[in-house]
Amino acid sequence: MPTSDRKRESLSSLQKEVARLKRAVEELSTLNDLARSIGASLDSQQVMRTIVNRSLRAVNGEQGVITLVGSGEASDTTTLIRTQLGSSEHTKFHLDRALLGWMFLNRKPLLVDDPRRDERFRGVKFDESISSFICVPMMVKSELRGVLTVYNKKEGRGFSEDDERLLAIIAAQSAQVVENARLYEEEKQLLKIREELRLASRIQTDLLPKTCPQIPGYDIAAGTIPADQVGGDYFDFIRLDQNLIGLCVGDVSGKGLPASLLMANLQATLRGQALLTPPPKECLSRANRLLFRSTGEEKFATLFYAVLDTARHSLCYSNAGHDRPVLLRQGRPPQRPTAGGIPLGMVEEWIYEDESIELQSGDLLVVFSDGVREAVDSRGEHFGDDRAIDVVTANVHLPAQKLMEVIIGAVRSYASGSRLTDDMTLIVLKKL
């Protein structure tokens, strides 16, 4: 071989080696820069955005996406970050289900230069703007926790195997950091939920009466048993005048702090209207109008409201969509008073009905929330109305407080081994 050819060959080899070393230095610099940028952060959004931006710069891509996946389910996915460099007019790509399924099966880097001609994805419709892409898995302890995808090499060129290798290294290096940030934010969210539940429970407790009215000729008991999730149950007693006392059991929609705030709103609204308009049907119509105007969509409440006249020994009630109470009278089968209307807050205007009951010695009224009826056993079957009525009927002779405890005990025994998912709230009224 002539000396000039050998020199050219040596020069070419040297240039290739210099280029390889230069790329290696650039890759190392990219990885070190990425490690410094994300290593100290526990903000998942910031971590993800940094990873995608560094990846795009490293391989000169147009747009990048990180898709988080759940624990082992291809259907449990979240596109957490979508970032692009350059024109904002580019289509916002996302990881196709077929690609995600491929990644779940193979769990290795994927480089596609022409998606529409790739036999592995025949039949998959890709956006026409996509000319090439690289997908790399983000693995944590052999589990696929995310996928980093970069689309379209700039200047119309295709991605190289070196690009694929570098993105695979970036994904491997950053996967645990992403997982740590995700776990940290889950813990923060859990602490926030716990604090909200604590506040909700406190609001609920503070709003409930501390004692039941002591009225000659009557035996009254009331209580709330909170479930695992704080609901919107409440009960109340409202002194209207010397002889009239309002009593109610309500259940607002939702759980946690929003439900407790709605419950506080309902209690204040009802108390204000009860003092102005004693007849239950008028009170509920006005309370319904105010609640509708002061709450958002899908916010409503069921409510049983009654006024006890201790001089006339009568009870006038109206029921806004609440579970029907149980009325037991000597020598008669159990009754389920029905007068009323729809739950409060569903429509702005509604005319409620009410009904008066003349109370006699031995009469018993039990008002309860749907947490009693909807308690489930290990087979998922509800406690139901019939069981509730049977328990009340079998224990009608007991004092009000004891009867309430027996009802609660029966529900808990029935649901033994199952979580109570809704509060149980009761008022027991006996005419002595």
C-alpha cells in the first residue's frame, strides 16, 4: 500500500476515534449534567421536564414524552410530561397503545425510522407528522415504571443506534429518581388527605349536639358512628320556642372535607330557616332554594326534618329524599312515613309536603342515615331495610339510648370483617 494511502487511512481512523471520543465526552457531560439537575429534586414535574429536555438536546429530537405506567397494567398509564423544542405548532404526540403494549412485552429500547413501513406495527395509525422515534423503558427493580419517547430527529435525518443507546442510558439513570419523586409526592398527597380528614372529622364533631334534649314524657337518643372515610352525616336539635323543638338527620353528598363544609352550610341554612318558618315543608322549600344557590353542581343533601310539639304531643315532619324512618305504634305493624320531596339542592324550586303524627304513649320513631341500610357483609350483601326494621321491632321495649346501641351493634356484627364505608347516624324518639 502506498505511503499516501496509509496516511489517509490512518488519518481517517484517527478522525473516527476523535469523533467517538468527542461523542463519549458529550454523552458523559450530558449524563453528569442530568444527574446534577435531577438528583436533588423531589418535584416529579420538574424532574420529568428536565429529563425530557436533556434527552431532546442529546439526540437533537423535536418532541419528547414520558409516560408513567402503573404496577404491571398496560391500561394504567399517565402521560406525565410532554415537552417539545422548537416550533409550538408541532402536533403533540403521545405514546400509542400498541407501542406501550410492545414495551410491556419486550422491555427494551425501540428505534423506528419509518413507522408506517415497520412490520412490527402493521395496522397502527401513526400521526403523519411522525417520521421516526425512539422508545426506551424506564425500569425500577425489573418493573416497567415508565417509557421515555423522543420523536423526529431534526433536519430530517433519522435517529442512530448511538442515539438509542444514549437514551437507554438516560432512562436507566433517571428511572429511580423519577420513582423516588413519585413516591414522595404520593406521601405528600397522603399526608394532605389525612389532614383534610382530621379537619373534616373536627368540623363534624364540633357541629353535632353534645347532649340530647331532656323533655318530660319523652326519651331521646342520638349519635353518629363515623366510617373509615369521613362522610357528611349529621343530626341536630333546634329549640324553636318553649314547646317546639326541631330535630333532623341529614346526609350530604361527597366525603372528607368538602362534605363537612357542605354539612356546615346545610346546618346553618336549616337553623336559620327553622327559626323563621317552623312548618317543616316551608322550611325545607326555603332551605332547598338557598342551598341550590350557594353550592355547585352535583352537591345535594338528603334531610329528614321534624318539629316536635311537646304541648300537643304531635310531630310534624317532611322528608327531603332521606331514608324513610321507622314508626312503631302499639298494636300496629311498622310504618314508614313518606311525606316530603326530593333531596335538597338538586333543583332551585320544589314544593315539599309535610304530615303530622299524633304521638301516644309507647310510640317509637327511629330516624337513620343510609349508612345503616347500606352496610355490607363479607359477601357484599346489604344490611337492608328489612333487617333494620326487624332489629327495631324486636327491641322496642328498650330505652332510647340502649335501642340505638343495639341497632349499631347489629349493623357492626353483620358487617364483621368488612369496612364501614359510610357513617351511621340515628335519632331515636320514644313517647313515654
